[in-house]
Amino acid sequence: MPNETSPAQGSDAEAILSVRDLVVTFGSFTAVNGTSFDLFPGETLAVVGESGSGKSVTALSIMRLVELGTRGKIEQGEILFRRDNGEVVDLVGLSENEMREVRGNDISMIFQEPLTSLNPVYTVGNQVAEAVQLHQGVDKAEGMARALEMFQQVRIPDPEQRLEQFPHEMSGGMRQRVMIAMALSCDPRVLIADEPTTALDVTIQAQILGLMRDLRQTTGAAVMIITHDMGVVAEVADRVVVMNQAEIVEQGDVYDLFENPRERYTQALLAAVPRLGSMTGLDEPAPFDLVEMETVEMKQVDS
């Protein structure tokens, strides 16, 4: 687990991002219902829950991408972002042109599947350089120089050669490193990572998580990681937000949550994590508790 003391604990640090009473709908369906949480400078906040719990929609709402190309709509709530100069702006009220200035520059996002997020007809170096040119107003040579610097920072081997490769020529782990390099290329204050290790094997997953932890320490960015994997939560998070059925059911320090989960849904998530030796002496898996989705109560299920 990360250090026992979160960067925000024991200090008067002000939240860099505050989500207040967020409600997001898709037509008549409510995907996020009254979500509220804070993200502090230099910390890693994990938002965890099963598929459909609303965690990815929350992240897309912060980026104001939930409204683009879908029927998604932010019905109510505030997404308060603290700028470098201390000014607090509500991202919900910004125009699309104003949000383009925020995306990439102030808040960046790593998406779930890098192969579909990268353009297949451009080299990865050109794609990272283009992001720098767009947000920083530099020429192509400066953009490529920054891309090379970022490839080195995220530990891509032979970075000069990798700049000239296309996404399909790289492994999943290398593509994910490219996405991290692109997300960090403009020195954002907040990095959102949506299931950044889902498609990777356990060895590469450990490398990516270690890389994100190191980059947080070197860049000082606040990190919000979206995941369903409690092992990832234990590895990188300082604080945890647990979502179920579009609502937050529990949040708190990662150590407190793992050692003393209060809500039955959180207890069920933790109980679902396989443990080495848990079937010693058993012929078959033992019955386990599931959460009743409608009543959010526990019931015994026969194996």
C-alpha cells in the first residue's frame, strides 16, 4: 500500500478538484446520482466499483466529454477546479472552447484501451507532439523534442526509434506508456486514469502502476484512478471512493477502508478478491455473500 499519510492529510491543503452533488443522465437513465468528493494536490484517489456503477461516467463528466457524441447530460451539480493562481472555476459552466483550454493543459485523462485511443495512421511520436503543439503553442520541432523527453520519462526503451512507430507496432504495455506520456506532456495538475491496466498482464500491470506512482512523486500531479480491481487500489491509492448503482456508498482513507469497511457492498468487494491459500482443505469454493442490487443487502448464495 502507499504511504500511510496521504499528501493531504495533516495539512491545510485545499482541494484541487471538488465534485459536488453531481447528477448525470442518459435520457431517462441516471448514471451518476448525487456524487460528491474531493481530490487534493499530490494524492492518488481511487474510484472503485463494478461495471455500471458510474465511475467512468464521473470521470468523463469531469472532462466534460460525457456530453460529446452521446446523450449524456450533466443535470445538476458542480465540478470545482482550482487553477494555479488559486482561482476556482466551475467546469460545468464553462463553454466548450473554454474546456478545450482545460483538457490536456490542466486536466488530462488516460483511457481504458490505448489501441483505440491512438490514431492508427500516425506515428506515436507525431501524436504526442501534436498534443503539445495544440496546448502549448510550440512548433513541430519543439513538440517532437517534448515527445522524446516524455518517452524517456515514462521509460520507453529506444525512445528515438519508438517515436517513429505506429500504434500497431507496439505492445499493449508500450502503448499504455505512450498514453501516459501524452497525458503528462503538458504538465497537468490532475491526471485521470480510467482502468489503465485492465488489458495488461500482471507483470506489465505492476510496471505501469509503479510508473504512475513514481510520476506522481516527480510531477506533483493529483491522480484519480478509476478501477474495479481492489488489488490496484491497495497498490496505489491514498484514499478510496466506492460507487454502486450510480451513488457513492463509502469513501475514506485506504487503510481504514481495507481494515474496517463499514458498508456491506464494500465488504463484498473485498471478499471477492482471491487470496492465496483461501481454498486450503476445501474440495470446492465455499458459498459467498452477494449484494442484493435493489435493496443493497447481503444474502447467502449456494454454490
